[in-house]
Amino acid sequence: MSRVGLEGQVAVVTGAARGVGELLARKLSARGARIALVGLEEDALKEVSGRLHTESAHWYADVTDHEAMSRVAAEVKERFGKVDIVVANAGVANGGPFADSDPVAWRRVIEVNLIGSAVTARAFLPVLTESRGYLLQVASLAAITPAPMMTAYCASKSGVEAYAHSLRAEVGHRGVRVGVAYLSWTDTDMVRGADQDDVMRELRQRLPWPSNKTYPLGPAVDRMVAGIERRSAHVYGQWWLRGMQGVRGYLPALIGTVGQREMKRFAPRLQGMRTGLVGAGGAADEEARATHRN
């Protein structure tokens, strides 16, 4: 598939203060794209913007807030004149047994990852239609296979995968392309935050190769940039994820069998396990909501 040059294109990246979003913004900028950064960590966004190679600006916004994201879309269009690329990357995670999970944190994972992605698309679809642009929805290995102790995250990423595939069919005739990016465990604050819990770390290490590894961020983001240049329907942050598509129908039964055994083994250690949002991004989300309530 031919590549679309990024020079002069305008790319919006949500969840851009750190991790995948921050590095993606830098790599897109290095290829000549102008960048609009969106997130909840205003100081970090300002710092990222200051390091980019091209014109950029940042917006403080909660992706679940329709009014805020509609305002951002209008202001990005006013600032840059157009929007060619939107990457719905903002996301949070929690872990632990569903029955003992914090219901507020569990709901928030769904709200940010699924509802926030839909709000982002709704806000930016008008300008993407004008430019015949590209929406890349960041999903996960969690969309392909279920995993115990990750009910909210798996549900949210399965949801965004299905929603993006449905949306692709709706908007393709208007010139808008929609892609889904799949990443396995990648070296970000979110994954490092999850690994701080001994049970979550050990459970992941017992997964079969190659899904038990943590992969470097750079190569995964390079694959995302290549997918954006090609306006790809599917983007795989790690090479082996493409092959998982062919066997995904067998995975729920396999994970159900293996997961039951592992959960029985870990049961004595699950008492009192923290089930809130993980990582620096999760902390930023909790702080932003607390500030808003006050």
C-alpha cells in the first residue's frame, strides 16, 4: 500500500503527555506533521510541545467530555486550518479480581477507553470528513484475547475494536479511513504501574511466549507511524500480533481453562489487592477528576 507523506499534515494525538502518545507525537513531528496534543497533564503536554520539531499546540481536556472535545476540535481547526489525522490513544487501566474491584475505577476504564474514544471520533469526524482524513483507534492485545484480572481493560479494548470496525464501514464512502492499532505489553508507565503489583506481574510472566514479554516502545510506535502513513485498517505494534487474529476464536476457551488454574493458585494472595487505576496516567486521571469535583 502506498504511503501518504506527513509533511504539512495536522495530527491530533490524545493521551499525549507520556508513553505511546508522547513518542508518537514526536515521531510524527519528525516527519513534518504539525501536532495537536490533548490530555489531562497540562504541564507535561506543554513540555512535549516544546520539544517537537514542527508547529504544535496543546489542549487540556478530558476525552469523555463531549463539550470539551468539541471545543478542542473547533480550536484545532481554527489554529491549524485542518485536521488530517486523529489518534485516539488516551487510556487508563486497572487490575485485580472483578468481584473485589473498585467499581468507580472499573467504570472509569470503560469511560476513558471506550466512551472517550467515541467522544473523540464524534468531535473530530466533521473535520476529518473535510480533509478525507484518517482516524487511528488504539486497541490492544486485550481486544484479541481475554485475560483474568483485567475485565475492564479487556472489555474496553474489545469495545473500541468493534466500534472502530463498525465506524469504518459507515464513513469510508465519505473518504475517511479508520484503523485499529494493536499493542501487546509495551514499556509504558501503564505497564510498569501494573507490574508494581506482584500478582499481576507474576500472572503475566506465566503467559505463553511471546505474550509474556514487555516490548520496547520505540519499535511499536515506528510501526504505528508506518500504519498512519499507509492509512492502514490494522496496525500491529509487535510483529506476532497479526498471527493472533487467525487463532483468536480459540483463545477464550484456552484462557478460561488456564486462567482458572492460575487464579486458584494465586487466590491466597489476592486479599486486599489494590484495584484502582494504575501508573502515572491513572494518577493524573484521578487527580483531574478530584479537582473537577472540588
